Amino acid sequence: MSDWDSTQVRAAVSPEEWQTRVDLAACYRAVAMMGWDDLVFTHITAKIPGVENQFLINPYGLMFEEMTASLMVKIDLQGNKLDDNPHPINPAGFVIHSAIHAAREDAKCVLHVHSLNGVAVSAQKNGVLPISQQSIFVLAGLAYHDYEGVALVDAEKPRLVADLGTKNYFMLRNHGLLTVGPTIADAFQLMYTFEAACTIQVRAQAGGAELMPISQAIIDGALEQARQVTKGLGGRLAWPGLLRRLDRKFPGYNQ
């Protein structure tokens, strides 16, 4: 990884792009820290602020805990590299992300994982059940997309976009979880809640007892409750603390 100079990259990009690079690298490392990564597979992408159709994605083949700001690869909406970064990317992995970025102006960050509990619930016919406090926030903005095999072809894009609609939680059946956020911090916070709801569900089902459902009326008020709990900051409330944890456990993401 030493063939890509951090100082040169920082000097060559705008302050806004550099901050996005730092946050994106931190997000990759946070996903690894939480145990949601799948070796080198899945992706997190972020739009470069103030630039039309330019995005950052991970160099393919590196582990999530190895990501740094300077290593992020700049690409266009077709997955073509736009800089001299020597590391390859996985164009196939950008199929889902590019569809969402193109369709949703608010999709500044798209975060996709193959977490074990998330995939387990995605394989269940009824999907996310209203059985935990975490689940009410997910169910207030959840969409589903049926499995069509590994996402390699553009023909699937219109169906992905139509199924997602305006929702920010997206369960890819038999596949995994995806969140859409106006910031990287928001996308991470949404994924934290999504994965927590799935983990709790799997554990509750394993207990074998009858489950206690939460009423639809409570779910209908969940988004307003979330705004109150986070003081209107969404994922930005916990993000600084998460970065401090990364500085202790996985330092170097901002290089």
C-alpha cells in the first residue's frame, strides 16, 4: 500500500473531498470493527461534495480495516476510475450503488453489508419483525428487493430503484442489508440500527418462546421519536465518539 502517497493525494483534492475520504475510510474500519465485513467483499460508496457524478469507493482486494483516506478510489457513475490510484476496483460491486446514487439525489452514501444476522433475516419470508425498539425505526423506512443472483447486470437497476423508492433501509432478500444516508455518519448509524434489529430477532427466535409484537401505531411515530432522541443530528450525534474509538483501536484511517 506504500505506492500511493497520502500527502500527494491530500494536496491534489479539495478540502471537501479529503474530508469525505477520511469519513469513508473511517466507515470502512468501523464496519470491520463491528464484524459486519465479508473479507474484501461488499462496498461503501460516497459522493464527492460539489462535483457531479463523482464517487469514492474502496480499492478492491484490501481488507476493510486497512482502508485509509488516500487509498479511496475516485470513480464515475459507470465505475470508471478518474484518478491515478494504482489499486483496482470491483466494477460489478458498484452496480447496486450506482443505481441508487443515480436515482436518489439524497443518496450521498450507500452502505452495503453481508452481515451474518442481516443475511439470516433477509432469508426469512416475513423479513424484519416488529419485536424490538430497534426494529420500529427500521420498519418506519424499510423496503425489500427479491434476490436475482449476484448483482452483475445493469438490467436489475430499474427494479432495485423501484423497490427502494424513498426508503433508507433496504433489505436485499437472501443477500444482505443496505442503507442510504445524506451523510456517511447517517448511513453508518442506520446500518447499526438495522443490524441490531436483525441480531435481536435471530436471538429472540432462537429462544423458542412466543414473540411479543409492537403495534403499528408505535412504528408510525418512530421517525419523530428518532429525531428527538438524536437531537435532530441523526448519525452525526454518535459519529465523533465512533471516530475516537477508531483512533484507539484502528488508528490511521485519516492518512
